[in-house]
Amino acid sequence: MISQRYEQGSVMVTSNLPFEEWTEVFGSERLTGALLDRLTHHVHILEMNGESYRLNQSKRQKRAAETKASCSNSKTDPS
């Protein structure tokens, strides 16, 4: 797919792996080299470091559920 799209249209690839570890995913240094060659020819690389958006969302949902449970317990507690 990458070779068919090469210089024909845009391709977006996301990964949490550095380029050095892509060989483990694709299994072949030659294939990985060819892939990276095509992907990095006309490229904009955006490196984003920080906490995961999904992790932050899960933490917010957990806090909201805990707050809701705490409020429910305080309403039913007669003391």
C-alpha cells in the first residue's frame, strides 16, 4: 500500500515506537528500510511526548465515577 501511495497521495502513520524498533514489527530490515525510505522522503514528523490522551480520559472518568459514588453515599448516610 505504501509503495502504491508513494508520491500519489498522503499517508499518515502513527506509532508509539521509534524507527529503530519498526524492524521488529515488519520482520525484515530490507522491507522496513524501503518503507521508511518512502515514508520519510517528503515528510513532516511530529514527535509528541507526554501523557496519553486516552490515559488522561480514563483518569477523568474514574475520578468522576468516584465523586459520583461519594456524593451518593453522603446523601444516604444519616450521620
